[in-house]
Amino acid sequence: MTTTPRFYADSADVDAVSDLLVSGLVHGVTTNPTILERAGRSVSDLAELYGRWESEGAREIFFQSWGATEQELVTHAHEILDLGSLAVVKVPATREGFGAASVLVRRGARVLLTAVYSDAQALAAATIGVRYIAPYLGRLGDAGRDGFAEIGRMQSLVDGSGTDVLAASLRSPSDLVDLALLGVPYFTAAPSVLLAAFQNDVSDSSAAEFEAAVGRGLAGS
């Protein structure tokens, strides 16, 4: 069965996200505490953000749980899940995070393990049945690692298990394309990166020529 690729907006900038959601250009929204902080938001704003993005057409909304222990992560994850059926819980790929993810999966929750940086973590995520894993392409590259090769291997390891890669830290449209060619199905990126994927100068000039032809035709009629 063929998997349809999906784009997600990785942002808590409500205006930028709204433009993509209302236009139907993204499947949903991903956030984390750092993204919330950059937008002047915090976990106290999750209900407001969920309600807005739900009304604008999001089909999945990702918020990250918090806490230093497995129990704290589970407790706050349930606060996120209580927001509604579109909520997906993110937990970090730490020992405590894996434990919390396992508990949540067994309770029927959709879970994303975030900040996955090794093949072994990807494989371990599949063994507990999480829905998504999020390796960070840009940060892998910043560390001098071949992020494309590593993320491609992760997708190969989890392929067919019910776990998929949702690649993050994508900095250009070419990152999306190159990962898709490696079999990665899902992508989250800043709104500016996603908008760039929809635009090409030659396409724009062609569209302008089409409009000019219409104008000339109307003028001559």
C-alpha cells in the first residue's frame, strides 16, 4: 500500500500556521517547548492553540509532554490527550521517555518519540509501537553526521512496523525531496520552508504569461 506524503507546520506562530492550515496545504502542526517559547507561548497556551488549529482544519496537532520522570511525562501527556482526538503526544527519546511512550501506547494513545538520533533508538521505538519518530536532519548535519543516510536507515528499520519517520529540522525544500527519495513519508518544517516548496520562479512567470494572455483576449473582445 502506498503512503501519501504529508507536510506539517513546525511552528507556534499562529498567523503563519493559519495561512497553511486554512489553505489545506499541511496535514497538521508540530510544536515543542522551544518552539512555543520562541513564539512567546508556553504549555499554559496549549488549549487555546489546539482550539484554533482544530477550527482551521488541522488533522493532527502535536504537543510535547514534560517532566523529569516517567510518571510526570505520562501525567502531562494525558493532559494533552484530553484536549481532543486530534492530539498526538510527543515525548523525548530518553530512558524515561521510552517508558512513558510504552505506557501511553498500551493505553491507545498516538505517540511521537522526538529527538531520535540513533538506529537503535528507531528500532526500539518500533518495538513499543509508537506511531512516529522524529530525527532532526539539521542537527545531525551540524554534528558532522550524514543525516540523510542515517534517517533513511531509520525508515528502513521501521518500515512495515506501523512506526514511521516524521523528519524534523528541515531547512530547505531540497531536504524534503531528498528524504522522500529515501522512503521517508512525513515531514515537518518551518512555514517559510514549506511555502518555498510550493513556489518556483519559472512557475510564477508562466502563470503571469497566462494571465497576460487572458487580459489581451478580454481587451480584444
